[in-house]
Amino acid sequence: MILYPDLYCEGVTAVTIEILRQHNIKGLILDIDNTLIDYDRNMDEKIKLWVNELKEKGIKFCIVSNTNKVDKVKKVSEDLDIPYFYFAKKPFKKGFLKAKELMGLESRNIAAIGDQIATDILGANRCGMFSILVKPISEKDIFMTKVKRPIEKIIINRYLSKSKKEKV
Ligand SMILES: [Mg+2]
């Protein structure tokens, strides 16, 4: 099912090197809003440590965000030392494919991590990438995201009850 993630996690830091190796993942595409930072743009220190640890293990990173707020993306990109593409219009493939090209990896060796099914997961699945859904950091969302959340909950619940896929 194109709307189902390959993996569902509590947050990005739950995605370990073991999980990535198990699925032959060599590069990660990261969403920003509610995946790395909350509504007020705060980022947990643990995320920085997580990125650095995976970098040391040879994992490549790229940020692909739908936001048009370049200052916000730039700040996260600088804090984590990860290149970025913004205003990406996920679930369209373009942003994912740009990130893929930049990382120099095959789609099957890339995982995209995000908190939204309709953008992050759908886009990754369309590109043949491994898709990882994370719980949103905060409940506070921009209006359009708020509208989509109840629908996402239905899909996630159905996914968790029916699928034999992993949950971390
Ligand atoms: Mg998001």
C-alpha cells in the first residue's frame, strides 16, 4: 500500500545503525517540521548526537522540506551540517530525486524519514525509497497539517493492526 510506511518509529533517534544496515540503507532524507524541530523551532540535543553518530558510521544525509521559510531550514542545516532542499512540494518526486543525486545513492539504499503520510511517506514510496514514519514532535501544527492528522491516524492504526511490519 503506497500510503503505508515501511517502518514506524517513536522518533528519528529510534532509527539505529542496526536498523539501517538491516535494510541496506546508506543515506537518509530528513523532513524538518515536527520530525527534527517543533513548532517553535526547538531541536532536541539528542538529534544532533544521533546525526553525528550515524555520520561516523558512514550514513549520508540530506534535508528535504516542504517549508518555504529558508531561514528555518538553513538554521537546521547548519546546526546538523547537512545539505538541504526546501519548498520541495512533497509528495512530488523532485526533492527526493535531487537529494538522491546529491548523495550519489540508489533509491533502494535511501530511507526518507518524516511525520506525515501524505507528503513524506507517499513521496518516498513513489520514489522506491524506504519510508520511515515518525511520531510528530509536537501536537501543535500548521492548519493544513491539522486537517490531515485524523486521516493519518486512521491509516496508521490500520497499518499497525493489519501489517506484520516492524514498529520501533
Ligand atoms: Mg513534517
